[in-house]
Amino acid sequence: MGDNLSRIKDALKDALSRAELVIISGGLGPTEDDITKEAVSEFLGRKLILDKGIFEKIKEKLSRYRVSEEAILRQSLVPSAAKTLLNPVGIAPGIIIEEKEKVIILLPGVPHELKAMLPQLKKYLSYKVKSNLVTKSRILKVWGMGESQVNEKIVSLMSQKNPTVALLAKKGEVHIRITAQFPPEEVDSRIETTEKVIREKLGDYIFGADDDTLEGIVAELLIKKNLTISLAESCSGGLVSHRLTDIPGISVSFLAGVVSYSNEAKSEILKVPAKLIKEKGAVSSEVARRMAQGVRNITGSSISLGITGIAGPGGATPEKPVGLVYIALCTDEGELCNRYFFFGTREMIKWRTSQAALDILRRYLLNKINFKS
């Protein structure tokens, strides 16, 4: 609806005619186009008043920065008789306005700020909503199967009414959302029953649930098993290293990541023979294996990966198309190299490559890899 006072008020009027609870995100900042509070206050006939507690908290947070007191005052104004929600990671507070039998909630538009305030909102709503039923959801995360393949495996569950099962295609993953509405003492067991059936059908293609990430799971397993890792990356450009080093505590396991992008770097740093690169090509299983061996020889890590491929859009040949990727795993137990064909943009091919690399590590750490097969 844009930053337009009359349009915001019209949208709010329409929303309140159809719902008892209206949540609006965005427009709570200090600039002239942040007019959500003004629009809602005008619509309800309430004055904007200074919340001194919010003012002091914002002033303290911004004490190191050159921010005018006028800007702080603007962000500290709230509609009269409103409740506020503290913003743990930002500045703009959330605002709750109870108007007769209706509730209007204003939240920051910045995604990570909004998300950080959800626990407070959930607590408020748990007191406000009177029902003997609760709605809960659980997300199961799949890598290595496409959405249509997952659908085919669990099609018998897709028509369930309660719990419901829905598929969500995400970046390099498929998410299965199980949603149930039952009394509090029953809802968890209902979700667990459906989850058990799905896990039986999909097995270890399910790598995690809810807030789990592949890098988080791999990091946890590495740390738990007291193993170290090193990476030699080419087409992924250090993305696997980046994702792993985003996890707190990984420093006990992550030794090094080498982005050996050029053929010269592969030879000079990782000791991949130039003759091998010339004969087999930089994108080959042989070179991926030697990359993994090379970085492991340098670092002495328990596990290493070598990753090489063609992310595109150029660099392809009829024999080696865009999206061709080799990922080699090197350990004391043995070595292997998997070949993949990924599709999409350069960014997506790099992301899918990082997903595949992390999944190889996950499966190895879960003893799901047989080097003899």
C-alpha cells in the first residue's frame, strides 16, 4: 500500500472489518516516510505520546552514534494507552493497541528485528486468545530429492485434514510442513505420529527439522566426534567454508579452507599435477580427488573435501556442461568422488554445490557412507 497515510488508514479499516487481530510491519523508523504510527493513531483518534522508558532505552543504544534527539523522540512516540514490545536487536519498539474487541499490533519491518520480537508477541497472544485448541507446526528439511519426488513418496499424507502436510520448495531444499490443531496435551503427539510416517518414507534424505541447517548439523557432528576438517574449493568459491565458519564453536574442528580457483593455484598450493589437469581437465573426478588429498596433506585434518565444477554461465563444453560438479571426500577410511549436475543461475549452482558438499559430510559423520560400494 506504500507510505501513504490515507491508503494505510483505508487498509486498516478494511482489515478490522474482517478480523479481530491485525498485524502491521514496517514504517516505525525515524524518517519522514515512516508513518505507520501516525496513520493508525489518526484512524483510532488517539494521540501520539512520548514513552519515556522507550526514549531512554533508544538513547542509550544510540549513545555512540551521532543521532539527533529529534529522531530519537520520533521513534519514542506511541499511541496513547498502547503497550510496547522491546526490540532486542534494533531500535523501533513493537506496539500493541487494544481497541474495544480488536487488537492492532505494529512491528518493525526489518526481518531479523521482527523475528526477535516474536517470543514477546507469542506470550501476549497466549494470554489474549481464549481457546481449548492450539495450532503447532513442525518443518522437516530434505536435501537430495526434488519436490515432485518428495510428493510422490508422501502423497498418501497430503490429503490429511488434521494434521495437514504441505510441501515448500526452498533454496536448494524441500521443506515438509506438518501443522496440527488439537488440545495442548494432544497436539505434539499428533505431529510426532505423522512425522514418524514421513521419516520412514524418506529416511536420511531428511537432514533436520525447524531451525536446523546442514552446516549446523555438520558442525555439531564434527565437534561431537572430535574430528577436524579442511576444504579445497574451486567453483564454490569458499561458500562451504563460509557456511561452516558461521557456526559458533567450529574453530575446534575447522582447520583451513583453500579457494584454489585457478589451475595454477591447484598445482602450486595443493600439488595437483599440472599434467593431470591438462589431461583430465580441472573439472574432473581425478582433480577433485587430488585437491582433497592436497589440502589434507597440508593441514593433517581428519577429513577433507575437494570441490571443482562449472558454475557458468560460461566455461562449458559439450562434454562438460554448466552445472557439472565433482566433490571428493578424503579420510583415513577411504576416498570417494561424487559427480553432480546442478541447474540454475551461477549463484544457485554454487549454493547447491555447497549443499551437496555438506550433505556428503553429514552422511559420512553419520556412518552412512560405504567406501567399498
